[in-house]
Amino acid sequence: MRSTNQISERDAPFQLRGNSFTVMVLKLMAPDDPSFFPQLLSKIRQAPNFFKNAPVVLDLEDLDEGAGPADFIDFVVTLRQNSLIPVGIQGGTPTQQAAAFEAGLTIMPTGRPSREPERDFQRPAPGRAPTDPLPPRAPMPMAETAAPEFQKTTMIITEPVRSGRQIYAARGDLIVLGPVSAGAELLADGNIHVYSSLRGRALAGISGDTSARIFCHSLEAELVSIAGLYRVSEDLEKTVFKKQVHIYLDDGYLRMDPLA
Amino acid sequence: MAKVIVMTSGKGGVGKTTSSAAFATGLALRGFKTVVIDFDVGLRNLDLIMGCERRVVFDFVNVINGEAKLNQALIKDKRVENLYILPTSQTRDKDALTKEGVEKILDELRKDFDYILCDSPAGIEKGALMALYFADHAIIVTNPEVSSVRDSDRILGVLASKSRRAELNQEPVQEHLLLTRYDPERVERGDMLKVDDVLEILAIPLLGVVPESTAVLRASNIGMPVTLDEKSNANQAYTDAVARFLGDTVEHRFMKPEKKGFFERFLRRTA
């Protein structure tokens, strides 16, 4: 899932965009163990190209209080010398997080959903950040090792979806080109797009994907739901009724915005 | 090549049997050899509306069970050349219908007839499924009110998934909308759905609009298909619908309340 957030001014000297990358997670069990780096190195030597300048996120989740690296800056520098580029940490106690932040690492949100971290932290001062000429990027082979647990599929329905019909797009998106009648039900693990009137029910992200969305050309639905959060037709606001609408979860709240 | 048409609706009481009788008569009047079959086993009505109830000896179920030959059960209409009725049993239920039995009869009828019209019972159960399973064309009978429209939508879904054409992945059943009991004045007042509202929801081509007419009830009660009642505007609506079905271009009418001048002209013409 790619969320793009473009700046409206076309002639701006830059563009801000959201994007998702697959990043390796280095789970720390005993970072101060003397055999930590030797063992890590032998692992890297097995596939030097794969690990070359690979960004990693350090996972501190299973570390005990105070069991983190004694000196984060040192630790980060050693990792960089071994061609890994730590970019952030996951989990950890506030003390560990502060130390990691000092070492130029960002705090990644924990858990599966790969949302863009939006923190109120100041970005690390440029001088403190370990310098590296290469921007972090995901090496190609890594995508395979860290791929999502299923192959995404998209189901496309070209005919009208009649009352009483139920369509389930397992493990992916559902795209419907015809109208969806009252009494019909659309289900998808991913997003739902309806390029016509949506009068039936639409349930996106039914396996719990909170980043799933629903798009439709005319919202007249009986019920819409994302990851289990639903709203029935009676509670739809007048401003979105029969409009082109985009429905998504925002901080646990089901938002419906008209498509411009 | 004989065509099988199913007259169906999902909802009951919208005018399937009346429309079947009228449509079959219309096809026969255009010179096509037509048979209309009553699939409403246990609630036999088509023979009443066709006015042949006193001539029923054997029925559809007898033929399926091999108790009678097909031409023993077929009743030839006395008024219209080329029109035949296959009545159903009043004493049995829908379980008497089997896919194999129905197929055998349809195959036999295909040899002799141009059009085979199946009058479906209401609902989406066995009787309705058997009536639509072998269809090439489906005429969806709908009244301009929400529950009828929703049930029609449902039956369109069934056609698209449970008909033989759907199961064999052939070209889908051709769908036609017949909007019956349409009262333009009540539509104008907002009591009834407009033609456009119905078309927007069902999204299938409009075959015709049949106005609400006292002639329909009268025709049913005297056992005469309304297509034979030359005075009624329902007759004209069905005749138009048959013509459109056969590929003629006929402008839709009976969709707007009649204006005075037109109304008078109309009275003079049909009186």
C-alpha cells in the first residue's frame, strides 16, 4: 500500500511523499554479548550483497530494562562499519529510546502495520547523525525475504452486483465496475473500489487491515465497514450521500471524505 | 431455432401470469408458434387466465413423470392460431419438477415451436429456478415500487449465477424489463417510482411499460389474454413490448399522464 501525499504547489522545489519500504528488522537479544558482532559478521558474509548498506530497524522489544547496548552511538557506528545502516528502533524503554534518538535513530511504531512514523520528536541534529553518502534504500532481494505473508490479488467484477449476491476478494482488493444493489455484499481483505453506485454493503479490510479503504462513485450504501468499524446508512452524513466518496480509518475513526 | 423465454419477478402478484398470457398471445399473433408453460406447480393459474381451465386433462407434471405424452397435455388455444398452453398440476408441489424432466420436455418442444415461454412462480426456490434454468431470454416483471424492484434485482442475480447459461459459461441470458401496473399520475404525485428510477437500479434494457388498467383484471376474470382486448391500452403496451422483443423500434408510451387533447383523441380512437 502506497500512500502518496503530494504538495499542491507544482513549482515547489520539493515534493513530500509518503512511501513504504520493506526493511529488515534486527532483533536484539544480547547486544553486549562479546560474540554478538562476530556472529552477525559471519551471517553477513553468507550474503554480502544482500546485506550491503541495507537499512535495518533495531528491535528492542524483547530486551530487559537496561539490557540495551551500553553505548548506542558506538553500537550504531560498529553496525555501519559492517555495512548495515540502522535507521530506527522499535520498542524499548523510554531511556533506551532517548539513547537511540541521541544516536540519530528514529523511533518506529511497533507492531505489523507499517504506517509512517509521525512523532513530535525533533529530527536529530545533522552534526550528530552518523554520516553516510548513501540514502537508505531497500535492496532488491530483501523484498523477497520480508514479503507480506500472502501474494496480493485483485478481483475485478465488470457486471452489476445484484441483491443477494456476496463477493469476497480474499487477500486483496475488490474492484467493481457496475452498480452494487441494495442487499448485495462486498467483502475484501484489501480495498474496495466501486466505479458506480454503491447501494449494498461494503466491508473492506475484513481480516483486520486498518489501512484498507473504500472508494465509490456514489455512496448510497446500506453499510460500510473498515476492519470491523462500521457505519450504517442511517448514520451517513448528508454531505457524502450520493457523492463520490473515499472512506478510511483515521485514528480509529471512520472518515468519509468527498473525492474532489 | 426455438427460444426459451422465462417470465419472472421474484415477488408475487406483480403480473407474471398476466404478462405471460399476454406476451405469448402477442407472439402467436405475430405468426410465431408459441407455447406457454405454467411452472407454478400447486398454484395453477395460467389456464384460468388463458380461459382453458375446463379443457385440462393431463398436465406438465404428468408429462415429466411419463404418465402422459406431451401432445396429450398441450392445449391449443381456440382464438389464436399457433398458440398452445401447457398447464401445470394443482395437486402436486414444486418437487415434482426435475431438471432432467424439464429439459426433456423443453427439448421436445424446441422441435416444434418458435418460442417457449415459461411462466415462473414467485420466489427464488425450486419452481422459479426450474423455470429460469434453461432460459435464453428473461423478461423481468416489475412494479414501480421498492420491494418489487429489489426482488427483481435478486432474481437478476440468480439468473446470472444459476441459469444453465451461467453454469456452462455461455453467453448470459438476455434480460428485459417489463414494468407493469404503472400509473403515470401516481408517479407524478411521487407515490410510485419513476421508470428512470427503476432503470437506474436494475440497469437492464426496458422492454415496455404497461399502464395500470382495469382491463387487465377484467381480462383475467373472463379468461382472455389482455392482448386480445382491443380496447385496452394494456393491450397496446403488450403488443408494443412484443414488437420490441422481436427487434422492432417502437417508441415507449404510457409513461406520462395523458394530456387533455391527447386523451380525447385517444378515447375516440379506442372507443
